[in-house]
Amino acid sequence: MSTAIKVGIIGAGMAGQAHAFGYRNAMMSVSAPISVELDTIADPNLALAQSVADRYGFRRAIADVDALIASDVDVLSIALPNFLHSEILPKALASGKHVFAEKPIGRTPEESARLQQLAEASSAVTGVGFSFRRLPGLAALAGAVADGAIGDVHTVRAWYYADYAADPAGALSWRYSQEQAGGGALLDIGAHAIDAVQFVAGAISTVTNATLRTIITQRPKAAQGAIGHGASASTETGPVTNDDIALLTASFASGAIGQIALSRIASGTPNSLGVEVYGLGGSASFDSISAGEFHLFQNDVAEAAFNGPRRVFTGPAHPYFTDVAAMPGAGVGTGYAEAFTAEIQQFLRSVDSGTAMDTDFATATRMMNVVGAALESSRTGRAVDVVTV
């Protein structure tokens, strides 16, 4: 790469900071050199934008999002609350710049499909951040399943348990509004679990049942400008209008059946995304709590007395590892931070080569169509077919 790619990030909250971390570390790549110019962080909260720019080495911070869209940066990386994507993404896509968006791109299947159409009409590279599939262990598991290591898959189990909403004093942010967020646990963390399970086991064709529950029904209102999941001391409360817990059963296009369990109030489990798959020839599993490993069992690889699930530590033989690990040796571990580096590296390579990114806006719509089917199934009590993209 001869010319540095000039980057601007819109949004300085939690996801925007993760994007900034990814761009800051993208030049760790050794398999294909990447050159990045860290230019601008834009957020209406200028003090926050400046703190993020200072922390990650961006040249400047500004409050005017439209000014960044109109600037001479090559890439716009967008990490905003869900309800702002429908306002900002069309402007970014119309600018002709390369666009990388945090998931979800829309709050509904219809909103996502409209934004997908705009992205596909652009001649620039567009991508969406499904960071978990960049973890070497999950990517290696998906590759093993695709290569037939466990035979035809018949049963799938996935989960995402988090505890960021377990405290009833947690502030009533946009995440707890169905209108602003498009879903609670089902979309906020479910987006990753649904994408991960489709990455490993193929497309979900039908949501056969979905149960959604709100356990903490009232929360204290947030202080103006607050970010993250912190508690609020406000005595004024408001209603939570989306789900804390979601349980889905699903059928896959391959004929497999599966379950997806989601909770944002899983006390004691801060952040665990997992996938288990069972096939005619074995099984495989991954849990992001132990991100530097995965487990594989094959029916006939050893005599019965010594055969069992193998604990495989990730290393240079696995996807993404060489370009994100601090040391080029198996067992040193990779985790959530490295996943953001890997996804940004993948996006920047696509920009440099002018090729499509594998997690494009259509990928986001495929995930969102499962969420839409789950919401409808929850309302009607019936099985709902997933719209195909």
C-alpha cells in the first residue's frame, strides 16, 4: 500500500472508541501492510470526541458531523446509536466515501433493506462490523464446519449472555427503547449471536418460536450526555420498552434445528458469546469468555478409549491471528480487542483492493430479517419464515 488511507470516525461512544482502537492497531498487519492516517473524530459531544482523539492519536476532534462527511477523508467509520443510522448513513453513502458501519445498520428489516440498497448503489466499499466472527477461534471453528470436519450439522446452540443491564439503577438510555433501538437483548447483543450462528451453521430459514421478556420494567432517566451502561442517581424513572431476555428456536436452511438464548441481565457473566454445533461426524464449540481456544470432537480420529473433545489453542495457523496477536505464537491469546483490529484490517484491505467486504450491508440485513421474524413470532405465537436477501 503506497498511500495512507485517511480515516474519520463519526461517534465517540463505546463503539466509536472500539473503532478508533481498531484503526490505531490496524498497522499491526504483517501479512499485507496497511497504512492509515488517523484524521478526525466527530461527535456533538466535543469534549468526548477530543478525549477519544487524544487517546488514540487522531489529528483532530470536531462536533460537526456533516463537516466530516464533506471533508477529504477516504473512509467514514460510523458508530452511533441505532436510531441515528437512518439519518447519518444515507449522507455518508451519498458522499462517495468508503463506509464502515457498526451493527445494526437499521432498527427494522425495512430500514436495513433501504440502507442496503443505498450501499449497493455506491461504487465505494461498504462494510458492517460483526466483530465476533473475526475472533480466530470462532473463525477457525466456522472453517472446520465448512470443511466437513464434523459432518452434516443437525443441532445448533448459541448464546450471548451479558450483565451490562443487570443493575436496576442502570440509566434509561436509548438501548432500552424499542423505538430508538429496534430491540433489546434480541438486537443489541442478539445481532452478534445471530450473525455468529449463521456464520458457522448457515442461514436461519424459520424462527419457529420466540419468547421475549422484560424483567426490569422501569429505570432511572439518564443524565444528559451520558454514555455507556453506568448507573443514574436520578429519582425520575421511565419505562423499559424492549426485552431483557430472548429465547429463540429456529430451523436452518440446511435442515438443522437450533436454539439461541440471549440475556443482558445475566449477573456474573459479563460478556459471553458462544456457539455449539453437532454433526453426524462430531461436534465443535466456542465461547468468547475463552476466546483464545475452541473445542473439536471427531467420532473416528482415535481409538475409543482415548477419543474425546480436543481443546485447540489458537495460533498462526488460524484466521486473523498473525495480524492481531501481540506475539506470533500459539497460546498467547486473542480476545475482543483483537476482533476489532481484525475487522478494521479486513475493511481497509477491501478499500485498498477495491473489492467487496465479506460482512457487507446485505449481511446486516440477513441478521435483521431474523430479528424481524423473532419479533413477529413473539407477537403472534406462530412460526415465521425469515425473508431471504
